[in-house]
Amino acid sequence: MGVSRKTFWKYLQNARQKAADAFVNGKTIEISGGEYVNSGECKIDFLCKECDHMWELKSN
């Protein structure tokens, strides 16, 4: 990667803190950049914390 171990560790710690904050506080996690393959249909269920309304999002 062309960075020192210390710098890499700082990036990793920062990423872990952001991910934990998102999970604990119900924030959105956006994954972007790089190349990836969608292996098929994906279904995600969502639940509103205020009214308990549930809906799903499908992507293919």
C-alpha cells in the first residue's frame, strides 16, 4: 500500500470507530470505490424506530 504500519493502523482504527458509531447510532454506511460483483438478488429489511413500520428493499 505504500504507507507505514503506524499510518495503516491509524486508518484501520478510524474505520473501526466509524463503523461502530454507525451500527450503534443507526447511521448509514456507504461503501464506494473499487471493483465488486453483486452475486445476485439482495433483500434488505428496514424497520422505522418511531412507528415500527417495516419495508424491504430489493436489488439485483
